[in-house]
Amino acid sequence: MAKSFMDRLRAPESPVNLTKLSTDAHPGVSSKDDALKALPELGERLANLQEKLFAQARGGSEPARNSVLLVLQGMDTSGKGGTVKHVTGVMDPGGVHITSFKAPTEEELSHDFLWRVRKALPGAGQIGVFDRSHYEDVLIVRVRDLVPREQWEPRYGLINEFEQELADQGTTIVKCFLHISRDEQKERLLARLDDPTKLWKYNKGDVDERKLWPAYQEAYEAAINLTSTVTAPWYVIPADRKWYRNFAITNLLIETLERIDPKWPPADYDIDVEKARVLSS
């Protein structure tokens, strides 16, 4: 039996060393051509499963409460926005809730770090997508020393408790670390500078962050090691190849939804009576 993408991409149980995990591998598919040929059919499967999830929460006499939360984390240019565009683009937008987390506002800073995250959680039947997430509060704050260690260090445990709480309420969490190499990031930054249509995406601060690459890798390793749980495991996505990133995450979402196994809700009305009413209208 072929291994699932969940099994292929799940972060190792032993302490993760990102330098030993490939950024350009493509487990589960032999070539780009094969992946691109498969994507249309995969997109249809994903769209169908997502529509069932959405419908199941809204139809029938006993609506289901299931939802999915896709968490995307990675270095700048790793493809978080590209994933949102290419993977969720096949879904019914009514059943997708996308949040892109930026630097916290003054109001957000006046609350605990999970406050703004709770406000953005998907409702029943929805697939929520976080472009960056609550993990920024154990990543950039750690690397940039924005808050004292005694403040950010307990957050790993608080995150585990929070994600268990979500799971207990019916939310399946899919956490993806988009793993790119430093060389690939440089190529993508240069490509933005060479393309007039991409200049708006270039951020001068990204070059400053590159100087902190080792510290960020250490912070990501800590986050993965300390918060990859049975309830909410981390998946390490080789992301140097954009086509594989999209292919892999599409498959992860399909496998996640197939485990939830949403069903079309039965009618909570008499179909024959309604047909007669429509015909006579």
C-alpha cells in the first residue's frame, strides 16, 4: 500500500534538524509532469470534499461542526501566498476563510498573543487558512528578541493546549512548514527585482532577515520539535519546487478531508411536496 502524504511529510519524531531535510525533494511523485497531470483531478476531489464539508455544516437536521485549519509557516518567499492562490483557488470561496497575519496592532498587543488568532478561526464547515499564524510569537519574537525569553518560552505549551482545544471542538489542524533553501530564497528575491510586475512584492527588510537565517532555522526547529503533537503534527514541505509544494499540500488537504469523511446532508423537508410547490409556482 502506498504511503500517504501525511506519512511522507510528517516531521520526524526525533529532534528535527532542518539542514538534514531536503528542500527540493518530491516524495510521492516521480516528476513535475506527473504532478501537473494529476493536479486537475486532485483539484476536483479537493473541491468536492470541501463542498461536502461546507454543506454538512449547514444542511440537514443535525449539522456537523467539523472544520479544517491550514497553517502555513516559512521563511520569506517560501510560497505561503502562492499556496493560498493555487491550492485554495479551486474551493468554494464561501467555505474558505483566509487570514494573513501581519505585525500586531496596538489593540492586539494589549491582549494575549492568541487573542487575534481566536478571532480568525474557521467556523463550522469552513477551511481556514493562516498565512503566518500564532507561531510568529515563538519565531520572530525569539529571533528579534522582541520580548523576554521568560515571556515567549511558555508559549509552546500554551500553543499545544490551544490546538488541543481546537481539536476537541472539531477542528483538524494541518500545519505546514514550507522548507526552502537559502540559495532558493536569494533566487526568488532577485527574480522579483527583475520583474516589473513583482517589484511590489519585494521588501527591503527581507535582506536584513536573511542575515538571521541560522537563528530562524533554530527557532523553526524548536517550534516543530515542541509543538508537533499527535493531535496537530507538523508537516515539512520541500518548497524549492513550487509545483511540488502545491501538489503536496493539495494531497494533504484531500487526505485530511477524507479522514473527516463529510457527507451530503439529507433534506430536512419533504422533497415530493417541494417539487409540487415548485411546479405549481
